[in-house]
Amino acid sequence: QVQLVESGGGLVQAGGSLRLSCAASGRTFTKANMGWFRQAPGKERDFVSAITWTDGSTYYADSVKGRFTISRDNAKNTVYLQMNSLKAEDTAVYYCAADGPSRPPLVATPTMWDYWGQGTQVTVSS
């Protein structure tokens, strides 16, 4: 059974940083595109970032470019999201996803991803 487990969420002041982790188990995700999405209360699930398995290409939503960095450690079957200069509008539940498209625009479509974690809450106080 495939399982994605996020960690690293929490409460942080605006301008602060957090690093989210997503540990994959049940199969090897070395050859899987990995992504992060987020969902604020009453809103749809939005694309944040993705990283491909072939060449490590990365993609970011415009709202997080220059502030967030996605990376992966294949030896640990883990993907990370380093979030800097956090803003109140970054507050959401952050979800890890696996086995999705490798390039825009489909990479930003939640329904194109096969596996999801349970989510981790990130709250940024202003």
C-alpha cells in the first residue's frame, strides 16, 4: 500500500520559515514526479510546486516563486518544501502528491496526481 506522510507544519510568524517533508513508503518513488499542493478553508486545492524524477526539473506557482524551494532525496524516498518569507496568505493545509504530470499546465491539476498524503497544517500569523 502506497503511503505519503507529511510533516513539518506548524505556526509561524509572517516572514518566518518552515520546511515540510513528505516521506513515501510502499514502493520506491525514485521514478515518480512529486508535488505539493495546498488548500485554504473554503477554497480549492491549489498547486504549489513539483519536481520531476527524470532531470529534477522544478515548477512553482507564481505566488511562491522566489520564496519556496522543492527538493528530493531519492535515497530517503522523501521530498521537501522549504518555505521562506512566509505570508499570512500561505496559511493552508499542505498536501504531498506523487505520480503526476511532468510539465505545465497539467502538473498544476490536482486530479492528474495519483497518490496523496493526509496533509499538514501551516498557519502564518501576521
